[in-house]
Amino acid sequence: MSLNWFDWVQDRGPQTLIYLAALVVFLTSLGWNLPRYRNSVFTYFFAAILYIVWAVVLASKLSIDGFDFLRLLSFGVFGGGFVLSCLLTAFAWPRFKVIAIFFGFWIVLLPLIAIDAFILEPHDLQITHYAIQSKRLTKPLRIAVLTDLQTDRLGAYERDAMRRMLAEKPDLIVFPGDYIQALDANSCWMEMMKLRQLLLDEHVTAPLGAFAVHGNTENDQWTRIFEGTSVQAVEKLKTLTTANIDVTGMTLADSFNTHLVVPRKSENFHIALGHAPDFSLGRIDADILIAGHTHGGQVQIPMVGPLLTLSEVPNNWAAGVLQELGPGKHLVVSRGVGMERFHAPRLRFLCKPEIVIIDVAPAN
């Protein structure tokens, strides 16, 4: 697991201590009063007030972006469920032991889910390997996909992601967008320049080149990130050739165009690169279509899948490799490295961040 606890605490600043203190006070107060007043209306009132206070404190990003309803709601899923489970367990015990045991199970499970979703999983960066074949290649090709860094505070986690990608020794690197998602123009500019310096410091390059396209979280000056680096920013729909590989990069609007037409320029192995996977619903004559944007849903529910992908493609296309587009054609969608920022809840659940490595072997 790639988790730097010091970096996590430093990134949140004093909020971390506030979160923990609020949680301890809430649970202690609840545990102290439930046995004494479990048959009283006061229990409901007391628990509700405590929960509201706790959730508001948790939902407030005091030093960054203030109070936010969506963040409050995200904590409410866990906190509200926890409070309800505590109350029902207290009232059901000892007369309805089966019910008490059921809700007692959720008392244990909900905090564990919250710890995984908010603390552990967002930093548990994985390297996902996919192997496919193509008749258009005469020798193996390794492609690295690093997408959706989507950070508002570049740090050790992002540096580690770059290093781990380079350690895979890719022949070609693609960046499908969403590099920075900061709250204001000044912060955005500062983080863009930090990312540019990171690319230079880590010598991010590959033998067949590195290519980047526009995401929907950065501003129109996004290409400044790659100025002076070995990464080529593709600003409009065009096909670039490196060795015997064609790479078609597209604009942000192109990637969301479900009727997009991208012809093949030659008999070379062809990579189509866009931010969102929606373009895969169009007429794309390429061997591999690569995208990000969906974060794999960022939250996935067992037997349900992602709840939200912000894409026109089916939910089961939100992450992984799809081989149903036609003979020799593959869609690869990465879950991404970062998370949605601004006012969105910063969590991942059953949807770990990833760097994708695609190994393409010559087919017989």
C-alpha cells in the first residue's frame, strides 16, 4: 500500500486533529448517554444534536473551502447510519436480540467503511496491467496511462505516482487530462507550475514519446504544464506519428462527442487518446482507445457497480478493458490517480486509484 501518513496529515493540516477530536467526543457522549436514557425521547434529541455538530465540524474544510453541503451529506451517510444503528441497537436489546445484533454489526462496519473510503483507499495506488495482441505490431509495445491526477495540492503522492509509472519502463506514455483542480486562478497556476517542475525533475519521458490531452478540470492555459518538458501537449484533433505508431490526440469537446469520426491515417498501430470515453461510441478506426475522466465511478457498490460516471458510456465501460468495439479494437478506461476536488466528498470506495500499463504483443 502506498500510503504516507505524514503526508496525509500534513495535507489536511489542523483539520485532521479536529476530525479525530470531534469523533471521539461524539462517540464518547453517545456511549455515555444511551444506556442511561435509551427509553427517553431525550435520547433522540441528544443524539441528533450531537450528530449535527459532529457532521458540521467534519464537513467544514476550515482552511480551504469552508462549509459545504455535499461534504456534510457524505459524512451523513456514515455518521447518520452510525447514529441510527446505535439507537436501534440500544432500544432492541435485550428484547429483540436478532435486531440488536444486526444493527450492532453496522455499528462496527460503518466506521470501518469510512476509514477505508476517506483515509486508506484514496492513497492505495495500484499498477494495473493489461495484455492484448495486435496484428499491426512486429514487436512488443508497453503503454503507460496516467490520468486524473486532479490535485489541488501537489505533493509526495503525485511524485510517487510519476516514479512508479516510470519504473514500469514504458515505451510510450499518455496523459488523458485532468491534471489540476484548484479553487482559484492563483492556486491553479501555482500547482500547474509545480506539476511542470515535477515532470522535469523526474525526467518524465519514454522512447516513443509522451502525449497529453486536455481534461475538464484545468483552464485554457493547460499546455503551460508541459512547456519545456518531454511531454507533447495535443491541442486539437490531430494524428502524430512516432516510429510505427500513430497517436491521435483530441480536444476535450472531441472526447465527449459520441458521434466523433476518427479515420485511420496509415496501416500503423493506431492509438486514439481522449479525456472522456464518450468518443468510443463514435466511429473511431483505432486499435486502442484510451480515456480517463470516470474515476471508475470513484464509489462502487457490490453487485451494482459505479453510482456515477459523468459519461454517456455504459457503467460497465467506466473502468478496465472493453473488447466489444470490433475485431482488434480495445477501449481502455483508467480509474485515475486522484479524486474529484472542489466541494465533492474526497473518498474512494471499492475503486482504488490506478496507473494503467498496457502490454501489446504482436499477434501471429
